[in-house]
Amino acid sequence: MKNYCDICFKCNDTETCYTCEQFDDCVKFKECFGHIPSKMWGAMASFDDILRCVEKWRVYNEQTVKQ
């Protein structure tokens, strides 16, 4: 699973979701956060926001791997 920032940066750099190579990661990202990565990244107002999201993504991935 890719890390939070890699997913957001790739999403910001992609014209449309149809051309994106990280579709599966994006689906999981939307399950975790309820938004696509570019929307989440645009909503970050501080470094603390980023750290909270990185931690939430890490915990989400640990839980889905255990299932």
C-alpha cells in the first residue's frame, strides 16, 4: 500500500481518475477518508492536519491487512 502523501501527490498530478494507475489505492483511500486524495490534500491547513491523516491512513491499512 502506498503512503498517504504519495497517493495525494499522484492524484494531484493526474488529469482524470480514468487515467490513474493507483485506482485500487484510491478506492481504499475513499473508504478511509470519504474523499478522493486531491480533495483531502486541498483541505490540509497545517502540518498537524497532514500528520493526523497520515496516522489515520496507517491505522486503516493495519486494520484492513489483519482482516
